[in-house]
Amino acid sequence: MIAHIRGLVSQSGSDWIVIDVSGIGYKVIVTPPIRNSVCSSQQEIFLYTTLVVREDSMTLYGFTSSEELEMFHLLTSVSRVGPALAMKIIGMIPPETIALAIINKDEKELMRVPGIGSRSAQRMMLELEDKMKTRYSGLSTHYAISSLQDAVLGLVALGFDEECARNAVQNVITTDTSNVTADIIKKALILLRKKGRN
């Protein structure tokens, strides 16, 4: 089992990168945000990974955080949700927002992902609700998904990168109980500015 990988990006494609580790190239399937973050070859990258073994293939999937990796395993445990669809979901929706959507039975949030219809969303909510409640017990489930999205959009409008904005918003909601978009943005701005000074 390859738990993580660190090396230099030597090649890239539409949904994959090759990471050179001491002369050995590992082809890793990644989400669009990870692929888009690769600006050039020879860029160092660190990914958490999992190896999916099938009868005719062995495929390595990579993630920027252990939370994304865990969400991948949760999603692929659902009937008819394979690795490709799980990667699409994680590439579009942060793990905590996926959990909130499932716990709050927010079908529309899940259906934003191409390939997920009403039945697929309902199946995910049915099969994962208890697991999400257990795994994300510390998450403030009173948050409205729309408030989180509005907060991210507000930060993007202020000039922040969408991925950085999402990460900051997720950090805020794990430690704060406010459900007001303006409050979330204000606290996320503090985190982003601190990060910018480091």
C-alpha cells in the first residue's frame, strides 16, 4: 500500500500526473484542482494516495489532504459509485460540504456534480448518513449549504483563489457556530491574511 508520495512532477494529462521519485515515475489520478495547480514540470508535490486494484488494473489516486482521501473511501463504499465519480465529487465539493449535504439531505448540492442524478444522491444519503454523522460529529450541522457557498463566492469576489477560499471557510465552520455569511467571510479573511503573512 502506497500511503503517500512526494516527488517532482515530470508529466501531466487531463486527470493525471506522473511523479518522479528517485528515478521511478508514479502515474497518479488526481482531481481537477490538483491538476490545475501544477504550473510546470519539475514542481515538487506531496499527495496522500490509495491504490485501487481491479482484475485488469492497478490505479493510484492522489489527494491533497487525508480528509479528501477518507472521503474518497467513504464515497466509493456506496453502491454504483466508482473511483472516477468519487474523484469528480471531491474535485467539485470539499469533504466537509459533502458531509453537510449528506447529513442535511441536500440533494441539490450533490446533484451539482455531473453524473449524479436524484437516485444517486438519495443512495449516497441513505448509505452514508450514519457514517458522516459519526465521522463529522464535531461539524456544526446547522450550517446552510447556501451560506457556505455565498461565503466562498464573496471571498473569490475579493480576489482570493477559490480553493484557498473554500479551505478558509471550512476551517471557520469547524470552530465557529455563526451561520451568517458576513461573519463567515470576516473570520475567513483573518485566516487568509495570517496565511499570507507566513
